[in-house]
Amino acid sequence: MADIDSRTSRAYARNAPDERPLRGYATVLGVFAAAVAAVAGVARLTGRQLPVRPAAGDLALLAVATHKLSRLLTKDAITSPIRAPFTQFEEPAGEAELNESPRGHGARHAMGELLTCPFCTGVWVATGLGAGLVFAPRITRFGMGVAAAVAGSDFLHLAYDAAKKTVS
């Protein structure tokens, strides 16, 4: 099986500029699938039901909160200690954000890619918030509201800075 895995990896990454850690990706996907299965199992055991149709307000709040939290986790300077075991600092990216690159091989590299990609992390964040809406909707909505307010504040700060530059 290891031979098939390495052959598959080599064939897959033939044109890639660097090694593609397929086993690491599979490990990360397995953790995600296990977490989703655990949440679904607990929901079933406790009699929790998914909404038939999510409310439009919840979806809007979920989208904005997911955006903010995924950027906070993947780009913010203050959360760099979470990413540090899996990433390497490259440079400041402006507006309190950092550019980092994944380091290591296998699962470590795959985690580094996940933790430096707001699009990738967004799936995890949205899934976690969605589970929160099933198990603890009130506190989850409150937390999503706070994250959405911070996202709005971020955009206002950027707009303010841009307006100052056009006046100067």
C-alpha cells in the first residue's frame, strides 16, 4: 500500500513546483470527517434537529463571522503562536496581518497550508459555527454577532484610511 501511495503522490505532483503532501491532506480530512461525525452522533443522541431551512439572517451572520474568524485565525499577528508550529513567518502583510508559509512535511505541512489559507480554514470555521447553531444557538449567534461587528469595524477602518489618503 505504501508503494501505491508514493506512486500516486509522485504521479499527482508531477508538475507541481513542490511536494504535495497527499497523506497529510488525507490525515487533515480524516480529522475533519471524524469531528463532523462526532458532532452528528452527539446531535442524534441528544435529539437535536437541523433546521429545515436556515434563516436568512443566520446565513448572513454566519458568512460575515466565518470571514472574520478565518482571517483572524490565518492572518492575524496575535494568533501567530497558534500557527507557529506549522508555519514560517515571511513578512508583514499590512493592516495587522502576516504572510506565512507552511513548513515541514506530511501532516505538518498540510496543517500549515490549512492555517495559512483563510478560504480553507473558512470551511472549518463555518462547520464549527453551524454546529454551534445546533447545540448552543444563543451564544453562537452572540459570538457571530461580535465577529461580524469586528469585520464591519475592519472595513470602516480601511475606508477611513483610504479617505484620509485622498484628502491629503
